[in-house]
Amino acid sequence: MNEDVRRHELGKYFLDISKYVLTVVVIGAIASERIDLQIVLIGLSIGVAFGLIGFWTLPPKEESER
């Protein structure tokens, strides 16, 4: 049980980091005078990667919790 709790928290952290990275990329692109496509693509890739890691890390819910 303790491992599931730690895994759940780690998954939530990865999802939060993903949201922060994507927010910074979007706000940076809006606030910038010139949008650098390479930086935006790198930021989006990192955000999506952290999001996928977060979803993969979250433990599946048991039938009794649904």
C-alpha cells in the first residue's frame, strides 16, 4: 500500500511539472515579440513527455475504488 501512495504522488508531481512547462511555453510564446519555433517545440516535447510519464506512473485504480 505504501508503494501505491508513493507512486501516486510521483505521478501527480510529473503531471504538475507537465502543466507548468506547458504554461510557460504558451505564456512565453504570447509575451514574446518573436516566436522561436525550435524553443516552442522543445518545450511542448518536454511537457508532453512529463505528462506521459505522469500518466504511466499513476497506479491503476482497484475495482473497489471505482
